[in-house]
Amino acid sequence: MSLGGRAALGPVDAALDGARAALDNRLSGPIIKIAATFLGVFALSRALFGTPVQILFFGSCLGALYGLIGASVILVYRTNRIVNFAVAGLGAVPAVLAILLIVLKGWSWYVAFPLALVGGALLGAVVDIVVIRRFATAPRLILTVATIGIAQLLAYIGFLIPIWLGTEGKPISVIPTPFRDFTLTLGNERFSGDYPFSLFVVAVVVAALTLFFRYTRIGIALRASAENADRASLLGIPVRRVGTVAWTIAATLASITIFLRSTLVGVPTDGSLGPTVLLYALTAAVIARMESIPTALVAGMAIGVLAQASVFSTGSDTLAGAIMLVVILVALLAQRGKLSRGQDTGVSSFKAVQEFKGVPTELRNVPEVVGARTVLALVVAALALAGPYIVGLAQVGLLTLIVIYAIVAVSLVVLTGWAGQISLGQFGIVGVAAATAGGLAANHNIDFFLTLFAGIAAGTVAAVLIGLPALRVQGLFLAVTTLAFAQAVSGYLLNASYPIGEALLPDSGNRIVRPVLWGRIDLASDRAYYYLCLAFLGIVLLAASAYRRNRAGRVLIAVRDNPRAAPSYSINLARSRLAAFAVSGALASVGGVLLGYQLGAIDRVTYGVGSSLEIFIIAVVGGLTSLPGAIMGAAAIQSIKFFGESQIENLSLLVTGPGILVILLFLPGGFGEAFYRTRDSYLRWVASRRGIEVPSLVADRLVHEADDDHIIRDAEETTEVLEEEELAGVR
């Protein structure tokens, strides 16, 4: 190259060096990155959806609030290493109460807004002190599920608040505020002063948080405990008090978010915000790697713009879930290498998950054990077969749904309990299978067993595809991905307004008719179809049990308990994890196909985030590693929902919320733990009666029965002998 060419490159190199310096600068770097992000998102929105500027502004205002609630998710994650699913409820209860006091009781905004902030702070502190501290030594998964129980309880309180205030049940869209008379015009839209005020509040809150974490003692302590809680405790930092501060701040941020959001888009009078707000907040937090609050804020604004752009283009928010899934996958796969080892351990820990042993070999053939097993099997079989006659013909359909939910719960035992892959989107797989089989049956009158095979194949493929991120992303980060998958399936894949949904779903007016098997067995009646589903439940249980007993099942446990050591035993982690997703997906797909025939149509709401969280709760409450526990969990929780709510509205929220907390506190292994404790007590009685010493059952009793004086005397004699031998050796 000539000297002139080299000289020509000089200004280019200087410009590149200047750009790198500006990006690395602590002040200008974040500003440039924020500006570049918004320019990119705006350009993408206009290119894909033709979004006008007023929609971009509206999305930015809402997105800033999503980023703020994402910051509250980050605060709790950094102190407790959990994803807080109760964050929206913590903000909704005080914020909705304050909004309704303004609208229904005429309270001043200047009184109600501070009330929402104080109420959120108090609620966050109470939740931490009363509930979270009780789970201080519990596995992170159990504590995460406890936050779902808290969310259920808060949802019930949110349902009661409008009733207490005497509302007529009409949605509230206009809320009087001091800023409503100020207007801002963009394009052909006029915005009230509430929109710029929300941006101003978010900016002030972020600045206040920055100063708090940098210059206050408790803020510095919170940052230290977030990095390493054990080390912080050794250094004298009051970790529990710091955790309470984190929950207090998180709930306050959530209250601010829900209050300001309500002034922009209104709030339903039942206080229910749905899963959308939580999904957007989790997406912002995941993009920020559960670390950076400013990044979460910027990500939230970008999410708000994309979500509102999709609403502008399609007329609904159904496409937003699919967009969030893509955003989460790209963010996680791009940032996987940046996760610290401490983070990786924190999000994927499955230690102390309750495992249940089989009957000891010494007792398996004892008559009392064989007889008890036979009696128990006969009682369970008799109850299952007599179920339709016990509940009555009008309730058999609900009983069938319980059996189908039990099948799906068994699939979660395989995936989450045995393989350690947290899935909060299992009903997304169920929906894919139901839509595939239902569409073939309704549109083409395909044979039942062929539709069953097609549904299982489609659900298995979907499970493997959603399991691919598990090769690089583990634990609760993967859980957020599966949650977005459930939302995407419900809003996009099972929506006839989009090409995939139109191709999969039954045509308008076509119903999924129950089949006649082999030309003889008519399944049109609810009772006949119940027995078919019961038979499939038995097949699924046998298949899952066989899978657990063979080498593949043992490999799953090894990969779950120690993924770092498993490869040293020639275990292929990728293959094992994908196999778990495939097996679990196939089992869940069986439930999906049966559910499609049971309901006779595909309602996308049935397969949304709410159902996925519900089935996850069933699996955890039943016992994540227990097949009998999955059935007991489905029977208990779904019976309350199906039969109890006919008497008391929203009874399932009232029962499952506190019920989850109580069960997880005293029985971390769920109903399965209670069942196996009872069994082991009976086995100890049998062993004692027969005079059989079983180490796994009575070793503790043998130790307690030993004579302490005898032990001490033997130890003294042994010590004297060793001293004499040592002296003899010296001589």
C-alpha cells in the first residue's frame, strides 16, 4: 500500500479510536448505547410495522414502567437468587387500592399516591419477614414457587378490594390526576401530562437508586450481599436486614409502576393485571442479566415500543408474546458466556430436592408389606373406577380434566423433578399437541390413534426446540424462556388470525368429535371417555416409571445433581437434557390430545401462562420427584378449582396461595413426602415386629438405643491401647 493510502486511513483510525473512547467513557458510553438502542428499535418498529411516532412515544412511556418493575425483579434476584413471581402482585394490591380510592371515594391524588408507596413498602417488608425468611435454608426452586403462592394470595386480595369498596365491576379507564389537563400532541394523538410525568418519575427513581447504592451504608451493604451473601455475613453485614430492605424497595418500585401504568391505560376493577406485565418485566430483567438496573430500564423501554408497535399493527397484544420469546432467546444466548460462575450456580441449584427411596429389599416380600401394597392398590383402583358414580354424571367431565392434568403433571416430574430443567411453559406443549390432533380430527376426520401419534410428534418436536436453550442456559433463566414460550403459543401459534394458527386449528364451526374405537367402543359419553383417559394415565405412569428405573433415568438424576462431574462418566449432557425434554414433551402431548377431545374445541386461553403456572404448582405441591405425588397434587388442587369454586368464587386462589406456603414450609417434598413418611413409619413398625434390622430405616434407632457410657468406655479403652502400642514402638 502506498504512503498516500496509509495517510488516508489516518482519519478513519482516529475516528474509530475516538468512538471506542466515547463508548468506554462512564458518562458518554451509556448515553450513546441508549441512543443507539432506541434508534435501532425505532427503525425496526417502523420497518416491520410502520409504527407512527405517537405509538413509539406511548410504548416508551409504558416500557419505562416495565423496566422499573424489572428493576424490582433484579433487586430480589440479587439478594435471594430467585425469580420473584409475586412482584406484580406486591405492587398491584396497594396501587389498585389507591387508584380505587381516588375514583370511587374521591380521595386526593396527593394522598393516594404516597399511600400506594407506603403500602408497597410495608407489604414488601411484611412478605420478607413473615414468609421469605422462613425459607432461608430452602432450595431456590422451592422459594421461587413460594413467590407464586404469594402471588396467588395477593391476587385473591386484589379480587376482594373492589368488592370492599363497592364497585360495580366496570373497568376504570379515566383516573383524575393533577397532570391530566396538560396535553402533548404527537402526530394525530394527544397525550395527557401523565405520560411525561411517568418518564420523569422513572428518571428520578433511577437516579435515587444510583445514589442510594453508591453513597448510603445500607445501599453498599446491599450491593455486597448481592455479590456474595455468605461472605457479607462473615464481614458483619446484617444480611437478613438487607434482604428486607431489598424486598421493601422492590415492592415500592412495583407500586409506583402499577399506579402510574393505571393512570395511562386504566385498571380493571378486579385488580387483575394478567401475565403480560410480569412477562415484560422478566424480559427486561433477563436482558439486563439480572444485574444492571439502567440496562433493565432501557430494555423495558425497547420492549414497550416493540409491544405497542405489534398492537398497532395487529390490533391486539397477541403477537407480543412471540416477540418476547425471540427477544429472550437472543438475549440469553448472546449473554450466556458473560454469566459469572456464582450466578450460574445460583440459578441452577437443585440441591436438596426431595428424593424418595423404594421399599428396602429386606422388606419387599414380607407378608405385611405385600398385603399393604395390595390393599392400597385395590383401594386406589376402586376409587378411580368408581369416580364417575361418586361425583355424578354431570360432574364426570370435571373428573376427566383432573385425570388429564395428572398426566401433564407426570411429564413435569420427568422434566423438572428428575432432569432438573425448570419449565413454566408446559401447557404450551400441551396446546401444540391439542391443536395438531384437534385440527386433523375436526378438519379431516382422521382416526383417533393417528391424531394421537401426530399430536405426540408435534408436542415432542416443540419440547425439543424449547429445550435447545437448555444446552447453554440453565435454571431460572430457562424458566423465564419457557414462560415466554407459553405466552407465544397462546397468543400466536393457537391464534387463527396468524398463518400457523390458521393451518393448525379446526376450521370455524368444526368440532373435535370423540371417536369410536375399532368401530365398537363409542367414547361420546363422558363416562366412557373418562375411562379412556384413566387408561392413558396408567400407561403414562408405567412409561415414566420404566424410564426412571433404566439407565436413562439414572443419567438424568446424575446430570441434575452434578452436571460438572457427569461428563467424566461419559455422560453426554446435551443428549441427556434433550432426551428429558423429548420424553416429557411426549407425555405432556398425550394429555394435550386427550384435552382437545375432551373440550371439543381449541380455546387458546386454556393453554396460556396461567395454566402453565397452575400445572407447575400442582407438580411442586404434589412432590416434584414423585409420580404418586403428581396425581395427588392434581386431585387436590383441581378438585378445589372445579368443585369448590361452584360454591365460593375464586376459592382456588384463596386455598392454593396460603396452602402452597404451608405445604412447602412443612413438607418441601409436597404430598409425596407425606405419603412416603407414612409408608416409612409403617415399614419401621413391620421391621420392628419381625425383628428385621434395615439400616436405611432403623439405623437411627440403633444409634439412639446404644448405651452412651458403653460408647465412652470403649473409646477410652481404644485410646489406651493405641497409646501403649505407640510407646512400645518408640522403645
